[in-house]
Amino acid sequence: MKSLTPLCLIATLAVIATTACQQQPESDVPSSPAATASAASASTPVIPPPAPTGASTADLPGDHASTRQYKIAIDLPTLPANEKPLADALRATADHAKRDFLDALPDPKQMPEFAGRQFGMRLDFRIAANTPAFTSVRETGMQDTGGAHPIPVEAAFVFDRKAGKLIALDDLFTDPDAARTALANFAHDTLLRKFMANAPKPGKGSPEAIREWKTNMTQMLGDGTKPTSVNYSVFVVRAGTTPGAASPGLTLIFPPYQVAAYVYGTQTVDVPASAFAKFLKPAYANAFAS
């Protein structure tokens, strides 16, 4: 796989689980964040390529469109004129998602069993936080093109208000590798405590099943929190307690299948600025609360 540039990471950041559905195995262990991890361990999130710049939208339906075959619902935020690069990125992402959705619809002539079914796509772009330095937008939603369950969509966009451009996580730091390692350690430990709090108790399953639960959970969590750029491509800058306050830190977003099975949905970790402050570029030092 070719390495992704920061622009490619930012332009879409539409992290979609590659497997539409996997059968959850039967087990004598109560349901927990890793009880079904083995079913999804082969799935990893991917980032689709960005929509071509200036691509025509004349052949695309509107953001709210409904036919006998499909229903589309996309909501975009209203942004100020000086945040046009952010607005353009959201628009391009929405249009790219429409094309992907329409291309993925089953042909009723080849699959008559789908002839009477209406498929759907829903995307909600909302402002997650505003700070003096950043505007963060989070995208959530789903695409249903005939799988056993809808494909979840998770994405995030962070706009540097002073520079007038979108940024990736690595752009915040003088040493991105060291910063990602610090974030990865914090995220891994936080999620491990959360998952272990819901671990099956002795007597609720066989010793072998409980050992398998822990093995699956730790492996999936370890893989999903490795300090790679892709694993930490979806994040937002948290808002302060008042409109003019510096940010208290970041929220890391892990889509379904990345650190836990699909049934447990998206996982998020709030990281305080103190965990990464020493890695910040001087330009961003005052953007976060000490």
C-alpha cells in the first residue's frame, strides 16, 4: 500500500470498515468489547482516495434525494466565508461518498431479490468544537447497499483558522512519531481499562473461553492503537470551557472494527494536552491549555 500524504488523509478521512458484516461466533462468554473481536480481527479501516478537485456534480443527486431504489440524506454545517477550504473539503467528501454509494448499489436486473428494496446513505457533518485556533468537524453516518448491516462512516476535519488550511494530526507536532507514540500509549491504556472493566467474570464462561476473550481483545486493541498515521487520522480538537479558551486536548476517534468488534461501535479517547504538550510545534503551543 502506498503511503498517504497528509492532504489525502484530510481530504476525505472517511474511515469505513472494509467488511460489511461478519457472523458473530457463538460463545459461552457474555458479550463484551472483545467477546466478538475474533470475528472482526481481519478487518481494518481504510481511507478512500479524495474526490477529484473540480469534479462535476451535475450527474449527482442532491444532498436530500429519494427514489424507489435509494434515499440520500446529507447535512452540512454553515461555515463562515474565511473557512471556505473547510467547506470545500466537506463538499468534496459528500460528493465522493454519493458516487461511491451509487456505484455500489446492486443492479436489480442482475439481483432481482433487491428490486423492491430502498437502500440508504446518511451523512451528518457537524461542528464538533470551535476554539480560537481550530474548527473541528466530525462526520458520522452509514451506507446501506445490501449487506447484513450498514457500513459505518467515521471522519473528522480539523481546520487551522490562522493558517486557513486543513491539518492532519502530525502537523501539530515537531516530532510526529514521538507524539503518536505518546498518544498511542494513552489510548491503549485507557481503552484496556474500559474493556477489562467489562471482562467476563469467573463462572460466566469456561476458563478456555475467557482466555480466548482476553487474547482476542488484547490483540485487536494492540493492532488498532499502534502509533501509525492511519490509526490516528481521525481526531478533533476539544473546545475549552469558554469560547475564547484554549483547548484542553484532543479526542481520538477509533471507528468500528479498529479496536473492538462492530457491535461495540466507535470508541473515543479524550487525551489531555499535558500528554502531548512537549511535542507541539511553537505555533500551536498556546492553542492548548497547559
